[in-house]
Amino acid sequence: YGGVSNVGGVVTIRAIVTTQTYEFKISWTSPVYGTTASKTIADTPEGLKAMKAVELPVGTVTVSVVDTKDRPIVGAEVTFGKVTKTTDAAGKAYFEGVPLEKDGVGISYDVTVKREGYVVFSGSETVSKARTTITEIGELFTIKVRVVGAAGQGLPFAKVVVKRAGAEIGTFTTDEGGFLEVSKVPLSDYTVEAEWKGFKGSATVSKDDLKAGRAVEVSLPPYTEIAGIPLTFGALLALIIGFIILVIVIVILLSEYIRWRGRRLGIYPPPPPKK
């Protein structure tokens, strides 16, 4: 072809062979979101002329913020990519002119939802021509954890590290009953790692656990504690067996000593009675 010009979004290709099939890739980069929408077309010049216009995958994305009962939340602050808006009376925020696809593949954006100054959602969402509406839960939840030993007893003052997506969000301590509550956290999956006197364990707090207000247990090996020393069931059993063996040995030694002492003093046990 002889040349290409673009004036006001109208692309003109000069001196093109009309019988040849061409592949055209049209793209547009949003100055607001910094992402690119693109589309590839394979056709003859006559086929392109018949189209008259090429629609790029660019559109409006709607972010709905609701509570756990699917009721809209008004006034939530939603950041989609680089743009921040506030939800309306229907709990929706609208983002116009968003590139939706690049070469037929959906585009991912960072989404953050704040409510009353707290982040209630933070994550990545992928939009496409088929998915332009996103719904996020806009409530804060409480992580409930109990750290227990092998006998089900609560382990007091255990150290608990809470992580989300591998990133630590805080370190906490259980109460005297081994319980811990971490309030005002967004809906997500969390990992809790507990440590008590050198024993370690972990558990996962799921989104369903948060919605149900369910406490998650972290079970550690200690079965009991003697004189401030934690013991597993195996260690306790070994200790009991060792103590029994020690008592038997002491009884045997004491018996032998009494017999030896009696012989030294000329004291012998009476002979067995005659039949």
C-alpha cells in the first residue's frame, strides 16, 4: 500500500491492492487507565469498506458494593485502576472508557473498596466484553482463632501471626483461654500461624469462616504442662513409664539392700513351714 493516515480516528490507507486479504491490528491506549484495547481484523479492502467502523473493546465497568445480605452500600469509596469514585444510592460506581480486552484477552485492574476509612476489599479483577459488572462485599469481618493443645485445652498467651496472600498484616497474642479475635478485616482468605513455647502450627481462615463468624482452631502438640514444661502425649507417656520403671528399680534395690543388711547382721528370714 502507498501510505496510512489517521485524522480524528478516521484511518485512510492509500494505494492498497483490492484483491489482497490484509490483517489489521487496531489499538488504543487509555490516557486515564494506562491500559490498551486492541482488535485484529483479517479482510479484503472491500470488506473493510463495508464495515465503515471498527468497534474496539472499550466500555463502562460497573462496580457494585453490597453487604453479606446483598444490600447496596452507599458512599463506599471505590478505586478502579487509577480512578476513584463513590458508590451511589444503588451501591454502584461507574467507570467509563475502560479498555476491556487486548487481542481478545480480558484485562486485569487493581480494585480497592474503602468504607468508613477502612479497606474492605483489595484485589485484582479481570474485565472483558462479557464481564463489565463486578460485585464486591463491602463489610468488615472478625477473624476468630483458638490455639489449643492435643487434649483440646486452650494455650494461653500464644503468639499468632495473621497473613493475607502471604503478606503479614499483624502479630497478636491469645488470651488465657487461647482465644484471639482480630476485628475490622476485609473479606478474604487468611493464614494464621501460632507458636507456643517452641511448638508451631498453622491454619486457614476462609471467607466462609468469616461470613459465618466461625472460630478456627490451631492445634499444637502439647498435651499437658508440668512445672512450666510443656509435654506432648508421647513425652508424658514416656515420663510415666520411666517413673514406673524407676519405682520398680528402687523397690528392687531397697529389697536387695534389706536382705544384704540382714545377712550382715545375722538376721535371716524364717524357714518355710514344714508340711
